[in-house]
Amino acid sequence: MKRNANIEQKYQKKYYLLIVFFLIVIPLFIFNACSENSNVDDPNHMLNLEPLKDQFNDYFSIGNIFSPSDIGSGKISNKRITHHYNFITAENDMKPDKINPNRGSYNFSTANSMVNSARASGLQVVGHTLLWHSQIPAWQRNLSTDNTSKATTLQYMKEYITRVVTEFKGRIYSWDVLNEAFPDGNYTSDWKTSMRKENPWFNKIGHEFVYEGFKAARLADQNTILYYNDYNLNMASKAKMVHDMVRDINLQWKTDSRYDGKNLIQGIGMQSHHNTGIPASQIKASLELFKPLGVIISISELDVLSQSWNEYSSNKTLTNEGKAKAASLYGEYFSLFLEYSDIIERVTFWGLTDTKSWRARAQPLPFDGKSTAKSAYFKIINALEAHKKK
Ligand code: GLA
């Protein structure tokens, strides 16, 4: 009997071990292998987080970008957008080449359905952008070199702005009227002679195009907020050019017979396409410079490369140090934005997840390609919690 009982116990033990192996160890192994190797984007990762727009509600709005694939049935169909953001900018579809392919002919259908869908989903829309040197149609680019006179070019510019702003009147919270008017360097002490030569409007009309362009936008829609938008505004020399331009244009407007008591340039968009070499102190210095102008600020196209500009442009592989640095910078930048939330009205990220970014290989956003919150996201939330305790 004793011998038989022993054999039975031995078999029972084996049997239990087999059950454990098939029911627990194998499934665990399979699950692990799947989650590690899968690059499946699961929107639920983002949808399960408290909406960013609610978390920052007391301080500023939170935006992102969208494209036609994010809309459907007259609404924004991408739930990650409607869950987290209350402001939206068209990544490409409201740019001059899309809206105004030929002089006097306009293609508003895609932009209109995007704007209407965003509004139907409760988001405010940023119009991006009217005057630029890039992503413009041939007819605008050619103005730089063809024999159209200065007066006629000015008339074309006013017609174009009036037509576009009127089309969207009452539906656009703010317009980026002028984008990237200054080059990366070679400034004189005078903004009027330091603008980008590739901008056809500057090239043919001269610096007056800025005043005339903003004025045409104001006259077309008195209620939309008019912005100047640019990158590298953390650079003291470039920030100084923008500061002087905004100051002078707003002074000139006060002497205009159409002056309406408001600034003509009401906002500065700091694009903020950053990298690990940009300390928050540089951005703070520019915010201090802009503050006395009495205009509002938006962080309009935020992303932070997980490497320095040199590493990125020489195609270096990402390192863990670089990723950690970008995450901490996100935290530092948000602490700063919160400190200046009396003048900052919006922070817009330029992309939903790393894989959707225009600089995808440097993983510049707070959410990875699976829509999972990265360390950058948690640094942002920590900055918010720390700010609330102050
Ligand atoms: C600039 C423009 C944006 C976009 C980004 C790159 O910042 O303002 O519209 O084109 O470059 O994606």
C-alpha cells in the first residue's frame, strides 16, 4: 500500500507540474513575446489616460495637428485627438499650395471639411498659414523673379488673404498670418532688411508686406486672432528681430485710420521644434523679451528630438541618454510654460505619436508608436503636479 501511495503521489506531482506548465508558463511566454515584438499601435493606451486638455485646463489649451485621414462622417474620427486636445492645426491642408494652387483659383473643399469636422467635435482651429516661403504654389514663388510690379504684387497678396480669411470667417480661432519670415542668421540691426529673400512677398513688396498682410487679415475677419509664427525663437538674435517687428507693426497700426483698439499682431507662435541642446533658460529669455509687447504667446509646434541637432543631422543612432535628456527637457519646458501661463494661451504638439512625426527617427513626442506614454509624458505631468503645489 505504502509503495502504491508513493507512486500515486509522484504521478500527481508530475500531473500538477504539467498543468502549471501549459496553463501558466506557456501563455505567459507567448504574451511576453507578443508584447515585446509587437509594434501594434493601440489607441487605448492614450485613451486610458486623463485628457491632457483637462489636466492643463487652468493654465492653457493643448493642441495637436490633423490631416484628412483623421476625419470621417463630419467629425474628427481619431479618438486620440478628441480625447486629449482642444485645439487643432492642419498639418498641411491649409497651406498656400493646397488652398490657392493658381492665382484667383481656390481649393477649399478639404480644408472646409477639416475645419467643420474639428468644430463639430468641439475643437478650436488654428489657421496655418497664409504668408510663407515654403509649400507655396508656383504662381506665388514666381512673383520673386517675374516682372509683376510691386503694386500689382501687393494687390494680389491682399486679394489672396482677403479671400482665404473671408472663406473661413467665424470658424478660425487664430490665423498664423505670417510664417518664418526671418532666416536663421545674418540679421542686421533692422528687421526690415533682415527678412528671408526667398519669401516672394518680401522680395517684391519689401517689408511693408508684413503690415499690409496683417491689415488685410484684420479687415477680413475682426474676430480671429492674428499671429506671427516662427522657429528657433529661443535664439536671442532671432527673437530680437521678431520683437522689433511686432513692436513696430503694432505702433504703426495705432496711427491707421482703421485702428480698432487691438494690436494688429496679437500673438507670437514659438514653433519650438527643439532638440536636446536647447536649455529652458533660452526659451525663458525670449518669453521675458516678448512679455512687454503685450501680445499672447503660443507654443505652436512643439517636439523635442531625442538627440542634439548635430547628432540628428549626421544621422546618428539614438542613445538612452538622449532619450532621457529629451524627456527631462519636456518636464523643464512645461514648468516654464506653466510659470508663464499668464501670457501662454496654447501648447500644440506637432504630431500625435513618434511614428507619425515629421522627425520620426528621433522619437520627438511624448507618445511612442504604440500610443504608449513615454517618460516625457510623465515628466510633463510631474511638472504640472509640482506647479500646483507651489
Ligand atoms: C514648419 C511649419 C509647419 C511644418 C513643420 C514641419 O514648422 O510651420 O507647418 O511644415 O515646419 O513639419
